[in-house]
Amino acid sequence: MKKESIFFTITVSFILSLILVVASFLILIAHNFKVNEEKYLDKYIPLVKMVTRQERMGFTPEFLESLKDINYELFLNAKAINAITYNPKTKVFFERVHPKHHDIFRVLHLNGNNYIYLKRKGETFLLKDLETSNSITHIYIMLIFGSLLAMVVLVYLITLRKLMPLKILKEKVTTLGDENFDFECCDSTKQDEVSLLAQEFKKAAQKLKKIKEARNVFIRNIMHELKTPITKGKFLVQLPQTQENSEKMKQVFERLENLINEFGSIEEVIASTKQFDHANYFLNDIIDNAIDILLIDEALVYREFENIKVDVNFKLFSIAVKNLIDNALKYSSDGKVVIKTYNEEIIFENHGNSLEYELDNYFEPFFKNSDKSSFGLGLYIVNAILKANGYILEYSYNNEINRFSIVKQKKTHGV
């Protein structure tokens, strides 16, 4: 564990707290022992002096009775004395030995009672304090110490548990450079700061993973889309340089340029986390721009729509519309596409066969039908651009008519 680590700092703080708690406990125990010693000395020394004086004159029944009156009982029988002093359960609170006469004075404790043991000049006496000992201060100290110790340990363990996602997150973040974007550690639903930080890192890693996957798709498949215009251009180069062939060659290069622009646009949509500039544009202007990009005859596009305004990014939305028109013409049985509007929906219709699979499948890059024909990046780009502009694409098929509808995405409000 590194000294700069927050876990090292917390562990050191815990150890210091533990040392302080234990030191405080030992000081309190020592103080309590000192207080009890002084209390017992003040209480029992006068009694011992009285008994030793009486011992010179002999212990009379009246004296023994007077001891009981003040809640003390005197044991003179050696067997009874030994039964208490040598009992394994007997505890010695403290003892004093006279340095010169070697007299022994002890305070013993057994079964809730205190006993005063005195050995003087070969004689042994044992006095029982008939008052139940109520010195439970040390018990309170033990309880307080145990509670503090448990609390310190519990706080330490809870803190480590709270910070554990941070340690795991640190290890995971160091692997980002190796393009390891899997963050299984950050699925916690807790709302503390560390858990929220881990969740945000996981979201960022997932975003990076999507960007990496998108770029890998482009690297693997960009030649697929460029193959057709390049092949056509190579063929035209071998033909005589007529006006017609020159015009076709120009269209080939324009198509290549448009493809490159499309790749750049979709890369920008997928990789960027920024909000794109939106403004209100007439639908007719967007359709005109899409047709210009496609370089097709405007007569192939039937406009049966109300010229509504849409709040979108003009450049990106034009590419999405262009791809929908291009697909509609490519897979139309009559080579035409009809554009309509219904409320805020923008609808593209063409006659032809229905989609073979669910629409979501065609949102995958270069998804292929059962006949191995690829849809390229067309609907993949459309889906990404529409989402970036707050729209979704829906599909229906009825009476041999394919209908693709651009629909405003419903906003979800957080609780």
C-alpha cells in the first residue's frame, strides 16, 4: 500500500484512533484502581487498627457483635480463612506489605463481597465486609471502551467498503489505455459520491467502446462502399474521352466525395458528445439539398407533403433524407419515391417488396439480406443522425407499399 494512497491514510488514522482509545482505557483503569485503593484505605485502615488493638485484649462476644452491627464479620478459624484466601475465584484488589515488620494487608473480592486480610506477627485475621460491593465503575469503563472500540472498527470497515469501488475503479481506469472498456465493477445503484463517480466512469468507458467499435466498422468496410464508384471510374478511364464519358467521370468523383463526406458526418455523430446546432428549416429546402447530393433527376421524387418547418441540423438531416430517398429508389419496383407529411411525421413511400427482417437489423452496418445483398451504411447512418436530431425511424408495409416514417422522439422526464 503506497503512502500517498487514501487507503493508507485511512488505515493510519484508524490505527492512531485505536491507540488513543486503548491508551484512554488504560489511563481510566489505572485511575479507577487508584481511586478504589484510596477509598479502601480510608475505609478499612481504621477498622484494621481497631481490630489489632482489640486483639491484644482478646476478642470478646460483645466486640464481635459490635462488628456485625457495623456490617463486618471476623473470621478466626484458619480453615475458614484458607477457604476464602485460596479460592481460585478470589481476586486481590491490592495488597500492602510493611517493609520492616512484613505485615501483610490485602483487600480481597469474592462473590460480590470484600474481605480484609491481615497477617501480623504470625496471626492471621480475615474480616468480611457484609455490605455488597457497589464498585462497578470498572464495568462502566469496560462497556464504554468496548463500545468505542467497536464503533472505531465499524467506521473503519464501512469507510473501506465505501471506498472499495474507488480502488477497483483506479485499477480499471489504468486498463483504458489497453482499450479494455468493460467496467463490471460499477453496477452499484448506491447514490454516494464514490458510487456515482464509478457509474460516470462506466458510462464514459461505454461511450469510448462505442466510438472504437464504430471506427472499427469504418476501417473494415469503407472499401466496400468505395468499390463501386472506383470500379466505374477505372472502366470509364479506358473509354474514349467523349463529353458524355467526361461527365460520367465527374459524377464518379462527386460520388466519391459525397461518400467521404458521409463517413465524416457519421463519424462526427457517433464519436461526438456535443450538442449539434439546430435551427428551423423548411422541409422543401432539405429535400432539394438531398436531391442535389444524390445527383438524380428531380422528377423521380414525388412531393406530396406540406412544407413544414423542422428543428434540425441542416447538413446532417439532409444526409439522412438523402439516404432514405436513395434506398427508396434503389429498391422500388417503379423507380419512384413519394414523400408525404402527416402532422410532424415525414413519410417516404415506394412500391416494392417488404423488408425481410425487422427494421432494427438494418440499423447494423452493412447488414445483408438472405440473398447476400448489403444495405451498406445507409440506414445505419440514418438511424444515428435521426437520434442526434431527436427523431426515430419507423417502418410499415401495406398493399405492396414500403413506408419509412421520420417521427419525433418522445421525451422521457426523470422523476
